[in-house]
Amino acid sequence: MVTDTSGKNIVVVDDDPLFRESLGDNLRDDGYVVADFEGGEPALDYLNRGEPADLVVLDWRMPGMTGLQVLRELRSRDLDMPVIFLTVLGDQVYEEAALNHGAVDFVEKSRSLAIIKRRIALSLSREPLDGQESQAAESGGENTVSHGNLTIDRDIARAYWKGVEVPLTLNEVRIVDILAGRAGKDVRYRELYDQVHGAGFVAGSGEEGHRGNVRTLIKRIRTKFRNVDPAFDAIENYPGFGYRWRDDGAGA
């Protein structure tokens, strides 16, 4: 189960008053304490005063400061609470920019409020490990699965390699879970992409444009695993088809 997040403080920054009100009301109904703002400047003023914020939800395109500028400013001021982007901009360039600057997740606004709230709850459940090996990986929760050196706690969307957390986003955990769950079997580009954006979503140029998105996603996942273990090579290419998780001991 996801950790109880009721009473957590969420700051919502979005210039769409209807969306901001709808999301805020739904979060308050779930027990969250919500402060909402129509732009980055007032939100930053609020946070600079030391007001409580366990998580910040940002839109990308807003008058004045963009969501990415707000995120950069937060980090420059040593405000390190988790940040989620909720935006209509689904292109990978925006997601990469957000994640590269420290956002924990990037969710399209077209997703249902139920899914958005789940992603918020999962992000709030992520406790910092402070360099220690994962207690969850050692103890094994009810919804924890292991594939050799890989352990995934599905309840809180966390992945561990050799007992050390790999800082994957929710989408990246989902991709790793699919690949490792079918170790030794090939998984198509399209299937992997659908896990992130939903079945039938069109990306890039032409019907096969999604392949570039998946390649970038896999590259980012590999990099994160290699930051934990430079010898990591459990994800293999299957040119023209997709990827597979090795089942010959490399992933064990």
C-alpha cells in the first residue's frame, strides 16, 4: 500500500483557473492541504517565506515564468521538495528537460484525475534513502518483486539494484518492471511506449515515430542504473523490434 499522505502540503501552480480549482478540490477531498497559484512568481514568494510544501505541481506554459523556470529557481534557492509537471505538452523534449532538471514525474493533463492523484501520492511516498540501502528491498513488502539483482516495490514505484535505489521516474519503473518481468523475451517498441502514453498515442514523425521516444527513455534508464553500477548491462537492444532484459545472469 502507498504510505498515508493525508495532511501533506501541496502547492499547485497553473494558470488555468478551472483545472487548478478542480485539482485542488479533489486533493483537498483526499485530505491534502493545498495552496494554489496562477503563476510562478507568487508561488515562489510563498515558498520563500518558508510556508510548508511537501510537493509542487507545475504547469509548463504560464504567463511570466514557465514551469521549467520555476523549477530552476526552486533548486537555485535550495528548495528541494519533489516537483511534478502536469501539462498538455507531451513531446519527449519537454519531459527530458523537466526530468533533467530534477522533476520526479511528468504527467499529461489528459490523464484522469484519479491517475494524477495516484501519481502525486506515489511521489509523496518516496522517502530519501540518504545513501543507505533500501529497507524495502531488504524486507520485501507485499507488492515487492525481485528479478536477480533487481527489486521493484510496486506500491511506491521504487526500483533497487543490488539493494541501492535507482532514482527512476514512475514511467521508468513501469518500463523496467515490464522488461524484467519478461526476462529473456523481446518487448516491442510500441508496447513499451504505450505503457507511458497509452495505447495508440501518436508520437514523432510517422507511425514509427515513437521508436525515438523509447530509445531516449531506455538510454536514460541505462544511465541511471550505471550511476549505481557502472557494469550494468541487463537491457539489450533488439534492432528494429525493441528491447529485452537479459536472462543469462547479467540481470541476476
